Amino acid sequence: MQLLHEAGAQPRRNTWVFFGGCSGQPDFEGYVTNLAKIIEKAIDAIAETGTPRETVQAALDALATWHRRPDAALWHGIAWAEGRF
């Protein structure tokens, strides 16, 4: 909301957008692939925190097999804010 406020917009609403799914859903593989790509692109920044690259790669390798489990699920909320001028 701060960016909208600084731009002079009047608050309209804020909410959360659900993103994710679980094993068996048609889009689940895409969600897992998206997460893996984000981690792969952030590997340098992650390594700068002191986490060894090998640890990140091991997590990516585990993700590649984990997502096939029948109880696999991942989700997060994306903050959504609206304003009007």
C-alpha cells in the first residue's frame, strides 16, 4: 500500500492471492518447476548468505523427487493491494 499511497492513489482494497497446489492436480508440476527455477536463478544470492551451493543443489534434487509423492503440496500467498486515482 505504501507505493500506492506515495503515488497518490486512494486505497481500494488489499488481500491475498493463493498460489499453489498439490500432487495430482494438473498444474502442480508447473508450480514445482516454477519454484525450482526461482531457486536456480537465486543460487548466487543464496550462496552469499553462507549456504553452500551444494546444499542448494541437494535441495533442488530433493524437490525433483519430492513432488512426485502423493502427499506433496506447496503454496504461498501473494500480497495484492489496489488503489485508485
